[in-house]
Amino acid sequence: MTLKIASFLGFALAVLGILYLYEEHLIFSKNIIATIIQMLSVALMIWARITFGVRSFHATANVTKGKLVTTGPYHFLRHPIYAALIYFFWACLIPFPAMKTIFGVLLITIGLLIRIFLEEKSLIEKYNQQYTDYSKQAKRVIPFIF
């Protein structure tokens, strides 16, 4: 299986999880903690998008032209956009602690992790030692942990 196909499958899995949570009405609630986490996640995504620019909006995890972005939220996280999505949807478990919520959130997380690992493979090929050094400084999704 090529990287692009596997990456697209990760994307499809995440979208499937999002659609499932949406159809089951498990995304938005009146729970203040979940809402704050989701709002902060959206802010992180916007910050990351502004920092990264419009270089990439692909269904597959492609390495884009240009230099390696290591500023803004990328200083702390190698994948702040994916992290923001993961944080946003894991917050759904606060107001909706049910197996069906876990199912949807896991679909999203697994799909995004597939993309993260495939994207990193491409980033290492393109940026070599620069990306290896950067990966020692910035965590993938959770600052100081993973």
C-alpha cells in the first residue's frame, strides 16, 4: 500500500468518526469544561493554520514546498492541527461518556495517528537531520509527553 493511499485511508477513518459523532449528536454540549476545551482547540488550529499558511489542504499527508515550520505552535508540537482535532473530539467524552462516543473518538484518533506517522516518514525523507533534530525538541501531539 502506498503512503498516499494509507494516508487517505487515515483521513477517511477520521472523517467517518466525525460523521458518526455528528449523527449521534455527541459533539456539542452545554458542558462548560468540554466547551472550553473545544474552543481552545479551535484557537490552536487557527494559530497553527496562520503559522503554517495555506501551503497544504490535502486529503493525503503530503510534504509541502518550503522550509520546515518550527515557529508558533509548531515550536511545541510537531502536529498542532492534528492535535487540535484530537483534543476537540476527546472533549466530547466529558459530556457524553458512553461507548459510542469512545468508538467515534477512537476512529478519529486512529485515523489521525496514521496520518501523523506517514507524514513524519515523508518529513524525515525531505528534511532529514533537520526534522530529526526538531522531533527531539517538539512532541507530536501532547506537549512534553507524546
